Amino acid sequence: MALANPVPQQELTRTGQPVTPWGPILGVLLSVALNLVAAMGYVRFREYSGFTDHFNTIGVVFVLFLLCWPVAGAVRWLFRRTLGTADRALVYFCLMLATVVPTMGFCGYLLPLISGVSYYATGENRWQALLVGRLTPWLITRPGKPVAWFYEGLPPGKSVPWDLWTTPLLFWGLFFVVLSLVSLAMMVLLRRQWQEHEHLAYPLTALPLELVGAAPDRKLPLYRNGLFWMGFALALPFASYNAVARLLSLTGVAALKPTMFRVSFRMFRQSMSGMLSFDPLVLGLSYLVTVDVLLSVWVFFWIAFCCVGLLNILGVPPGAAFPHAAGGALFAPLQTGAVFFLAGAALWTARVHLRDAWRGHAKDDDEIAPYRLAWAMALGGFVVLWYLLTLTGLSIPVAGLLLGLAFAFYLGTTLLLAQTGMGRLRAPNAAGSMLTQLVGSANLSGNQMAALGLSFIWSGDLQLFTMGTSAMGLRVWHEARPERPRWALPAGIVTLILSLFAACIAYLAFGYRYGAHSGYGWYFSGSPMVVWNWTASQIQNPTQASSGALALMAVGAVLTCIVATLHKVYFWWPLHPAGLAISLINTTQIDWFSMFLAWLVKVTILHYAGPRAFRISLPLFLGMIAGSVVGASGSFLLGMLTA
């Protein structure tokens, strides 16, 4: 089955889809182009764009949409041929690996953190003595005018000082590639368990599967369905309104006020702020999620929201927030315990499959790598990462604990992603923040605390990372039934390396040309100030290990265990444990109302019209996803042209 272009019927077979050289070639080239465009956008715009920011991967789906329909249709009309299903799936797989690189997944924090620590150092904050002097010199950029030029723009007659960045970027680039390969290997080992044994929904892959022509149980291409285009037409204006308003204002035609389609409200004696936010993209994605998961997200959000409000009234605030800790010092550990329980439960449930994969007894012909190679990549890569972290200044035990915490967040959040389909999903805490609560900054030397600040490059703001995107990419690649499934691994490795190179070059070239300080405010000023201020504060005012944080983690894990047991044992129990782990993250606070609407519509249709009506209505909501993606991406590109 195909979505976006009239593919010959022989291409719609479910087995043995051929892979041609065009698949990996286009995958790599489009991935590099995506990184160049994204990096330029972050340097040129101060505001959030959404193009490559979250797991909804708007830029990836937009490129795939163009490739599989308008471009493919034109190519077929001119040359009487088009890309096959496996080639399109390979392009998607490469793009999903590449979209992490220019964002908060890596480069979005890499360059600002390794340079901002010296650029923003002043006599008042004492970063030079507290941080710069303690960090390994070749892991950050040397203080001086060349760093200032990156933020403020090159003076006339000066050129980009590439040598200033070479050594730190080589080290962190190696770290990222190894981290990505370990994440990819873990998803190879868990793919069959999650996809074929547990039948996880993977809602984010629904539209990409239609686009590449690999979606099951659909007899006609989606582009022939009128409901799809109705949903597309409904969502497109919402996603593109602000860009059109900006363009009309620039041309003097009309003065339209930008809007976020949100209504704010306050409760609990004005101590709590909430919002009603409508987003067709969230509505479309949420409609693909199971009813119990949808119900749990908005119900647990309101339970947590009311708990925080009541505590505020009683004069018990949630506590000072750590960087990227959702819910403050009180509720972040609770959600962390929930995520860690889900990660541990996922490994326990998959223990038989993982044991068979280790012993070579499991079938792996259709995987991108043999299971034993995947095990070697995962374990060997973990050891390499552990060693590289010790080079940053962390002791062996602290580096090992940091890696363990980070991968627990990665795995738990990826599982939630496969269950909930929340495009703006994020982990409720950062590995570095959690480590200081468990160990205590007083038990870490100043050098180790400074090195821990660098961990926020790759394990801080976990709302886009390779494990999550590779899980989605592997699902689509497997459903495409390629003849040569192992083409994906070398294509993915090449994609990662070239994307990393392209993103770094683009950030530096555009930064020195336009001045990164005028770019996306959170990346280039907000994140360095938050991370390094917190790190300096921990060095100056060390804290002891928090038994309260550990107890709250245990409470979160126990609550999740209880809800998971009830969900598994009693068919009438309506709530899924996923909602506990993300009840107070900022994106749930934004998206809960759209998820509630999706739940309400879905329950109503299933109750009064049945499963058949639900299946008939699916193209409408897939159209909302497509319209939102095209509108948001078009707005981003239009903004670049008019900047």
C-alpha cells in the first residue's frame, strides 16, 4: 500500500521490497540538507520554530511528504519510475537519525555550552575560577575574542577561526556517534519484543508508514481518500496562520495579530497557572493512541496539578527546580521513579528475547544487524562512553552512574514515546541533576561538578535523542519488508557522521556571519546561563545526598507498579501507567487539552459507531497531522526567506 504517489501495484507487495542505491544516497543527502537548514534557522531566528525540535519530527515528515508525493509524482511523470517502498523507508530511517543532530539532542547544546562557559563569564559570577579553570581545556573553547565573534559576528577582515573548535568538536563528535550507535543497537535488540510481542502502537509512525507505502490493512492509497484532504485543509490554516500574518504585516497588506491558540487560566488562589491549548497535530497524533493511555495522561495531569495547587495553598511549595527537572524538587523525583520503573519493566519483560538474542537463538534475518553484533555494539559502546566520560574529569564510579541514569531515562522515555505518541514528549529530569540529588554535590570535587555540567550536552534536555528516533525509524524500515535490511546500518552510520559535520559547519559559519547571540534565545543564551549558573552554585554551595529524593523516586516507582498491575490484571481498570511518568512535564501541561479532545472523540465514536467507524475516520486525523506538518514547515521556510 502506498500513500503519496501512484505506485505500480507490483510495488505494493508486503515482502521482498527491493533496495536500490537511490535509497541510501537520497537518505544521506536529504539528511545533510536538513541539518544545514535547521542550523541556519536556529541562528537566524530567536523564536521557537518546531521544524526539528521534538519527536514529532515535523521537518522529517515534511521532507518525506514532498519526496513521496509531489516530487515522486513529477519524477514518475517525467521518467516513468519512482522510488520503491524500501527506498522511501530507508530515507525516513536516515532522516530520523539526522534530525537529532542540530537540535537539543546534541549540537543545539554542544556549541553554546562549550563556548558559553567562557563567553558569559564575568567578575560577578566568577565562572572563570569556578568553572573554566576546572574544565579540561581541550573539551571547551579557549576564552578570547574568537569566541565572542561567534556570538556577536565577525569584524570586517576576519575569518572563521576553525582551529579554535576542532579539538572539542572532534571529541564530542566521537562521543555522540558512539552514543547513537549504542542507542541504535539497543533498539535493534528490543524492536521485535516491542513491535511483535507487545504490539506497541508507535503512533508517530502512522503517517510515515502511509507515506512510504508500508502501512498495513489499507487497500487504497491515502491520497485518494477525501477525509484525508478534509483533515489536511482543517489543520493547515492553524499551522500557517502566524507565518501568513507576519508576511502580510511585512508587505503592509494587513496587520494580523499572531496567536498561539491558547487560553490561560489560574486556580488555587492564583498560585497555579494552566492553559487550554488546541493543536491539530497533537489531536491527530493522539487519535492514534489507545484509549487507556489517552485517559491516563490527562487524568494524571489533573491529579498532579491539583496536588501541587493544594500544597501551594498549604504553604508547601514543590521546591527549587534543577535544570530540566519537571515539577521541581518534589515532583521531578516522583516522575523519575515512574520512568525508571517503566525502563526496568521493559527490560524484565524482554528478558527471554534478550537472552535468546545473546545466545544466538533468536531469528535476526530481518534486523539491520545480527543480534550478536548489536550486543557487541551496545556493550562495547557503553564501555567506550564510560572511558570518554572519565576523560572529561569524572571518576570511574560517577561516570558509570551518570551513564546508567542517562540510559534509564532514554529507555523509559522511548517506551513512553512508543505508547503515547506525544510529539513533544520529554524526560521528567536530567541525568546530571538526578545524580547530584542521589550522590550529593558535596561528595563530588569541584572538577567533577564542572565536568558534570558538560553532561547536559547529551543528557540534559531529553526531548529529542537518537534512541527515540531510531525506534521509530526501525519500525518503518521493518514494515517496508526490504530485501536487504542490513543496508540501513552503514547508511545510518554515514548519515550520522555527515550530518554531524554539516551541522557543526553550518552553526559556526552562520554564527560567525550573523552572530549567534541574535539566534534562538534558549540555545545561545538561556541554556548556558541556566546550566552553568546551577553548576557554579553547586560548587559554591555543595549539597548532601537527598534521602528525600530517593524516597520520592521509590514512591513514584511503587505507584507506577500498582497502576501497571491493576492495568494488567483487571480488564475494567481504565488507567495506564504511562500517565504517571509525564504528569507534570511542561509539554503535558500544554497538550493535555488536545489529548482530552482526542480521547473524547475516540471514545464517542467507538461507543456509538464501533471499530469500523473508527477505522473509517482515521484518514481525517492523518490529514490533520499532514496539514500541520506542511503548515509548520512552510511557515519555517517562509520565515527564512523573509528574515
